[in-house]
Amino acid sequence: MIKVVAVHRCQGAMVLVSVVMLLMLVLMVTLYTGRVKTLQHKTLLNEQNYALSFAAAEAGLMKALGRLSEDSAWDGSQIDTILPENSSYAVTGIRQQVARQSTTVTVVDLQSVGTSADGLATTTIRESALLYSVLANPPDAPLIVAGGMAVGGNFEVTANPNGGGTGVPLSIWTDQSVDMNNGSGTTCGLQEFNDGNCSTSPYSEKGIKNLDIVDDDPGFPDDLMEYLFNVPEAEWPQLRAEADQTLADCSALNAASFGLIWVDGDCTLNAGSVVGSTPAPVIVIVTDGDINMNGGVELFGILFSFRKPGVVSDFEIDMAGGARVNGTVASNHPIGHANGTYNAVYDADVLESIKQHDAFRRVGRIPGSWRDF
């Protein structure tokens, strides 16, 4: 006897199995999609946290650089700050002294750790900053000249009492001979100058050149700009870029002026003018121009007459009617050939103010020192 199985029963079983398999497939796809979305969410969250912590770390570096600009004596102690979006940074610095060309500079190794708002991400970045003074080597003499002096006019120089060593006065320093046989040049001590007896109690005078004048010195620097400012003459635009003011003449200078001032061309100061002060002096660099200081003018700081490389014109310094510089007068070219008059009084307090005043401090980021590892 032959049995006949109902076809619809087999079909129902196949449908059931197919539905179950489809449901399992949908479930697997759903679970996989969920895992992918979860991973994407975690990745996105991690990227956001990294970006926040990185931004916080960069903010810490900027804070440290700003702190150095305002307070060059910052010892690198930790600065902690919470930012408005609740991320935070902690930045520290380590100071070290490094020899650079003709001077020693301070390098501060900065480390900033940024943390995201939820505390799940931190980023550490490091960078080194160069802390230096625009005046690399404070001058020891009140009058420094490259190329020598032909004293066709008049000068009165008050010596640094310890410029040549303890108790050894130094008035003039130059690489060539100082001609004391023409004009009316006098050097003397500070006490004699203050008492008005410079001409009657001189160190050196017309026809007499004593040891306070150091000329024909083989140790005189080949590059006076580099010696004073650690910038070679050929790279003078670098120093110009660091100036606090860049002027076409000296008409705007007054007692409130301070810092590094660069003048392109002639510099004339009217009678009675005062430029700078003992606590806030100036460094005035006059390029390719004559300097004329009329009666009673006083400048506190350093006056540097700079002739650019390749320029052959002669430029003169003329200080009339008792005008003077309290500090140092320097020139990278010969002076005195046009009957100029120059008066310089060595002022240790003024030069010390230049060393200490933040206006003459600069902070530079050392290229290639940034790293995030």
C-alpha cells in the first residue's frame, strides 16, 4: 500500500526554517551594526577628547611663552589652569644656560600637559624657548669706535673707572689709532666730571694719550654689531625686526621713550631734549645717517651709529652745547673727520638697567624643538 504525505506540511516547515534563518541574519546584522556604531562613537569621542586635550596643551605652551615675555625671571614652576570648556593644562619649564656665538643665552625647555574635560584624554607637548637680551655684551667703555678716531673736533669722555680691570679706567676703545694731536679731546674720571674739573684734571688731553685710551687693540671685535647685539652686520634686518620702534628720524624721541629704537637715516635731537631715563633707558641705533644732538640734550642708554655693509659714505656724530650720552656711544665706522663733537659719560646704573629691564628681553621659539612625544 502506498502512503501519500501532504505537501503543505513540508512547505510549512521550510517556511518556518527560512523565517528563523532570516531573523537570525537580521539579528546578526543588527548586532554587527551596533558594534560598528559603538566603535565609531568611541573613535569619535576619542578624537574629540584628543583634540580638546591637544588644544589645552597648546594653550599651556602659549601661556608659558607669554609668561616669559612678561616675566623673564620666571623659574619654570608649574602653572595650572582650567579652561572655559573645563579642559585644563599644567605647564612647567626647565632653564639652562647655553653658549651662542659671542654670548650666553638662556634656554627654557617647556612641557605642557593638556587634559580633556572628562579626564579621559591627555596630551603632552614640548618646546624649547630662547630667552635673551638684545644687548649681548654690555660695553665697558663709554666710547667704542671701529675704524679709529681723527679728533678734528672736540670730545669729552668720562671713563668707566673699572673698564680695564679693577681700578683701571677705560675711556675709549678702538681698533685703530686715536689722534690726540688735533682738536680738543679730553677724558677724565666721573668725580672730576661731576665737579666740573674734567678739563683741568684729565686722564688724557690734546697731545697726551694715556692708558685710559685703548687703541690699536688686536682684540677689538671684527664685527661690532655682533659683539654688542649678537647679530652679524650682514644680518642687520634681523635686529631691525626686533626693535620696539622703527623711525625715519628722531623727532619723536623723548623722556618717555624706552627699549630698542631703530632709526633709518639722520637723527637730530632738538636743544633741551631728554631721551630715556636711568630706570628706563634706550638703545638707539642710527643707520646710515648723521647724528646731531643740540645744546643740553641728554640721552640715557646706548647710541650706536651703524653703517650698513657696502656703504662707503662717511657719517658723523655731533653733540653741541653740552649735549651728552649717559651710557655708551658706539660706532662701527670712523668718526671725527668732520670736526664732530661727542660727549659720553659712562653710567653703570643706566647699563645695568638695560641688562635688567624687560623691554630689552626677547623670547624666541627654537625651530624644530616642538614635539608631542
